[in-house]
Amino acid sequence: MPPLLDIQQRIGHQFENQDLLERALTHKSYANENRLYVHNERLEFLGDAVLSMVISEYLMNACPTSSEGDLSRLRAAVVSEPALASIARDIGLGNYLLLGRGEEQTGGRDKDSLLANSLEAVIASIYLDAGNTAVQEFVIRFFKELIKMTCASRSSLDYKTELQELCQERLKHLPEYRIAAETGPDHLKQFTVDLIIKGEIYGRGIGKNKKEAEQRAAKEALDKLSKSYG
């Protein structure tokens, strides 16, 4: 592993407690092979919570008109495994990890899951070493552009596709759209669509065409489901 000084320069934080950083970079496979009692899994747990808090606060300020449901989905995109892994690669985090032989041989230094978890561990180590201000500075420094791009794309979110993916993953059941009403003359037609999952209405949307009404119904359903699945 390259000197810890190098990684501290990359992340822009000089540790008072160097052991915290070393623990954040120690994968369980290395600890097992070397009969160590500490590795980075507990730090991953804390880092996930710290990152979520910092990103949530930043999104509330950066996207002042977004609903709770939109903020939840934006946060999920920002802290997704591929996003975290990409930032870890930008930092060059994989070069500094302590891995067991098996992980080393199977390309562990470039695995999305391993990189994402290690980045969360590093975030926790900064928080424990220097507190809120230091970890906020780190997160904003490395996540700011991703947050901007994510917020900028919020108006083009495809709620139907997002809902379908969520339903397939979490509920193992696809949503169904039913026209509940058609009102108005032909040139000013208004459609009301109910969104049904497993026989229960999760959303209702009204629009000047079926597509618009379905998107609004899907957004309402996502807002409800985000409270259950985050």
C-alpha cells in the first residue's frame, strides 16, 4: 500500500488519528488472513449514515422546490453504489486498500461494492477524526458536481420507469394503470388515471393526456413507496 500521506493529500484531510484511516482502508479479507480484529465494516455502517445526513442537507438547499419523494430519489441516486465507486476511483482509493489474497486476485481493487463500502468507511473515519465540518467539506468537495448533475436532471425524471424498476425489485409485481375518468370536450380532454399495485390504489394522476396522467400517478405512488423503502 502506498504511504498514508499520499491518500491524505488526495482526500484533503490530515488525520490526527492515523489508525482510523488505516482501519478504513482495511478490508475484512485482509484482517482475516492476518488475524486482525479490526477492519472497515463498522466504519462502513457509520459512514453510510453520515453521508446520507450530509447529502440530505445539501439537497434540501440545492433543490428547494423538490418534494420529499423527489429528494429521497435524488439522494438515492447520489449515494448509489455506482456513484460512490466512481468517486472512489477518482480519488484512487483502490490503490490504498489492504486486501486479502483472494480479493486481490479477483480484482477487488476495482469492484464497485468494495470501493463504495471503503469510501463510506473513509467518510466515517474523517467524521470520527475531526467532526462534522471536516466531513461536510470532504463530501461536498467530491460529491458537488454529481449533486448538481442529479438536481439538474430532476425535471426529466421518468417516474413510470422508476416505479416499474422499484416494483420489480421490491414488490415482485408490476404496476397497473387504469383510466378512472375522462372529462371535458375533445379539445380540452382531461384524463384521470389510477395506479394499482396488487389490487391497491397507490396513486392517482390527472392530465391532458393519458401519458401525463400516468406520470403523475406514478410520481404519487413513488412518494408513498419512498417512505417505506427510502
